[in-house]
Amino acid sequence: MASSGETEKYYLEKEKIAIDSDEEYTYEEVPVDEDFLAADLHEDLDLAVQTIQDVEDDKQAGIKKDAVPRSSVTKREEVVDDYVRNFLVRMGMNRTLDCFQTEWYELQQKGLLHEEDVGVVPDIYLRNQDLDNEVKFLKQEVTKYREAAMKAKETYVKLRKERDYHRMHHKRVVQEKNKLISDVKRLKRHYAQYEPTLQQLKKKYEVAMKEKMLSKLEKDRAVGQVTGLQSTLKSMESFKGGSAKQSNGKMGSGERRNWPVDNEGRGPTQKTLAQEHSRTSLQDVQKIPEDYKRHPDDSVFPADTGVNPFLAQIKAPTGHLSRAGGFRLSNTFQAHSHPISDVALHPRKQILATSSDDHTWKMWAVPSGDIIMTGEGHTDWVSGCDFHPSGSKLATSSGDSTVKIWDFSKAECVHTFTDHTHAVWGCSWHTCGDFLASCSMDNTSKVWDLNSLRCRYTMRGHADSVNSIEFLPYSNTLLTCSADKTISLWDARTGLCAQTFYGHMHSVNYASFNLRGDTVGSCDSYGIVKLWDIRAVAPMVSFDTGPHPANRVSFDPSGSVMAVASNDSTVKMYEISNGRVSPLIGHEDAVQCLIFDRSGEYMVSGGSDCTVRIWS
């Protein structure tokens, strides 16, 4: 029987075969199953020849196949039963071999042999080596798991300590929170007891502020009366020895003054006020010493005739009051790259000047919006601009604390005034064109002489920044407003304050005369707008456009409508006769400035949206 191993092995068994005679053997006929024969199979010579040829071809193919070199024989390990048989054959233990085979096949048939029992016989050395490798691997795994267990133990101990710490800290925070809650409740109860007292103190404070304001007004009125009496006494003393020529045509300060009224019965006109103001301020002019030497190029202030030729041109309210809907937005154009701070109209031509925070000023044709000229020279934002009464020059004020004069015929800056120490907020020309007034953040206003190119007067009196300044047309009277919540009237010939208006509770942003000169409009940083009667030195009307600041006010030529530029991106039109306020919506950001043309047919506004809008 053949067995697998390193070489093919056999074992022999002796058997005796009896020789029988063929003649005595009986042959059994085997029937042919017809089902296994093909239907078309018939004995044929050609078929026999073909069969012999196929057999020869198969032999030739087998020879060629045997000629192909065989691959190397792979070595296979012995299984257990072959190993035992080979051992018994080598030892010649035939009976033991028979017993082994009998018992082996019985156990195999019964299924009592396991897979590891009938497998390959292992090599003891390889087996030992495998076991050693497995032991080493297991030892490494044990070491690794031991280290991981130690780290986990350390982490667990650390986390447990942190948990204990945070638990203790949480308890402490809870205790502090409870303590703070109790303290807050105690303080609330404590402060609740002060509420009635605070209300009483607030009422007392308001009453005290009202009394203080009244006392200030009384004080100013008393000071004015004392000053008037002193000037009257001095004038009477000086007139005692004077000649009749000096006293001809002059009214004494102590005489009763009969104020003429205008056609509508509204009291003294601008002419009367200006004449009276010139009489009262004459004494201040006479106080100048006889040896006082003026600058040789100084200009002379014109006399206050009080005649405003524009009043004769305004015979009826402007057309926008009679039209349904009033002003409407007619044109818009982008003027600057930064917010627009001021606008001014040419006295005779349809030309608009704008100043901006982009350090430039520009001139435009209105209402088309075509640019005419651009001025560059200031090193900071340009805060204000104003045309010379002749229209040949332009004055600009700037945050670089300078005031510049630009001559259109020379297309350049012809002079720069630098006496201000802080930013200059605005400027205004005298009607004669020889004087320019400016106001500044240094709490002062200045009057500049364009002939001698020097500062004639510095007007001090405000306690905070002077935000606007304006000459009354055809007069020597100046109007200023300040962040100290006051409005003042000044005599430009002497630089002295003639009157101060109190009433605003916040910084006054702008103040302006109406064309008649008997009313002043002002606005403050909380949107409160007031109308003042110059003759009574008292507010006429006060209305609120807030809570946004009001930046500019302007009267139309008839004096029946006042426009207010508001920080809420609207222009509010206030009708003085009935107190009705209607907004003009169009700007996309705060409205900073506005102005009416002299005919009252259209209005120009500029804002922080860098655009100029024309309303007509």
C-alpha cells in the first residue's frame, strides 16, 4: 500500500492464488442495455478506422506531454497515521500494524478522532520556537496592559482630585453668590428708602435752576441799565461844554424814545433798531483816546442806515406756501467724497459753493449741478464758506484753525488768517465787503479787516466753543451762538457784547436772523428750536424736532417759514403763522446745512450722504 512521505513506500503481503482450469469456469452473459447505445451507431469500417486514428493521436499527445520537464516536487509533511505506519513498517511490526490500522479506522468511522489528532506531525523544535514567540508576545502584551492600567490609575486619581477641588470651589462660589444676592437685596431695600428724598432734591434742583436763570436775566438787565445810566451821565457831562454842532440832530440817552412802527404794527423796524443801536454805541466809539493811532490801511465801518434793499423786493409770501405740497425734491447730485458741511449761494448768479470734510470746496451751477471750480489748500476739514457781497471772492473756514480768502479772478488763495488757536466753525461777510467775521472752538470770535489784513477785534465772552456767526445784512451787528447754551449780539465796531439770550438747555448749534432783522432762530444739539424777539430779548416760540440734533436753521425771504436741518436725514419746514411742521424726505444721512435763494423759489441742502439736493 502506498503512503505519503519523503519517498513512496510499500508493504507486501503474501497471498496464495489457486489455479483453476478455464474449461470448468462458467461465464455469465452480460446483457447489453439498449439505452446506452446511440440510435445512429452502426458497425462501419470508416468508424473503426477513425477510432484507431484517435487512439494513435492520444498516444502521441501523451508522449509530447511526458517530454515536458516536470516542476520540482513540493515537500509535504507527514500526518500522524502515516508517520505511525512508516515507523511500524521500518521496524517490521506487521501484526502491530494490522492492529493499529483496524483500531484507527474504527475510531475514524466512529468520529472519535479530533482534528489535532489526525493533523500533521509537528516538528518539536518549530513547535518550541512558536511557543517561545507566543510567550514573548504575551509577556509584551501583559507589560503593555500593565502600563496602561497604571496610567489609567494615575488619571483616575488625578480626576478624582480635580473633582474634589471643583466640588469645593463650586460650594464656595455658591456661598459667595448667596451672600451677594443677600447683599443686593439689602442694598435695594436701602436705596428704596432714598427714592422719595431724591425726588424732593430733584424738584428743589429744578426750582433752583429756574431761579438761577431768572436771577441771571435780572442781573444782565440790571447791568445793562447801569451801563446805560453811566453812559448817559458821561454823555451829559460831555455835552455840557460841547458845541451846538456836535449836539445837532442827536437824541439824548435820557430822553423818551418814541419807536415808530411798521405798516403791520409790529413795532420798530430793522432801520429803527439799527439807528438806535448806532446812537447807544456812539458813546463807546467816543471813549477812544484822542492820541489813539489806527493802522493806516484800516477800513472804516459804514454807518448803520438800517435800510435793507431786499425788504422792498419781498411783497408777498413766496410761492411755495400757496402751492399744494410745498417744496419738492427737484435735483440731486454727488458733490463730495465726504460729508458736506456748508452751502452758500452767489449774490447775483445761479452759482452754489459747497464745503466738505474732504478738505476742499467746490462751485456748482444750479440747478443743473455742473461743476465750475474746485479749491484745495486747507489741511483739514472745511467747515464753512461765504461769498463776498460782490461775488468776486469766497471766504472759507477750516478745522486747521485758518480762514482763507479765495479770489476768483486770480483763481488762487490771496490771504490766510491764522490768529485762531483751534478749529474755525464758520465765517460771514459784512455787507460792505471790507470785513469778515469768524467763530472758533477757542471760545472767541474775530473781525478781520480785508484792507489792513489784520484782526480788528477779538470778541470774548462765550465760555465754550462758538459754533456760528452771522452779520445782520446792512448792519454792524453780529449774531453768535455757543456751546455754553447762549446766543449773543455784538457790535462789530467795538467788539463788545450788546445782549445775551438765555433759554437753551443744551449746546446751541446755529443761530440766524430773518430778513427783517427783528427775529432770531436758533437750534441746539437736542433738536430744540427757538424763535427770539430781539426787542423783548425773550423767546417767542419753542418747539421740539428731536431727539436728533438740529444742525442748521434758515428763514425764507418772507420770514413766514423756517427750515431746520435735522440729524434724522430730513428737512423740517416750520410755518411761523400756524406752527405746523412738515418734513422733507430725501437725504440718506444727516442734513448738515441748507439755504434759501433770495427769491424764495428754491432751497438747497447738503448732508452727510455727500450729496446736494435742490428743493423747489
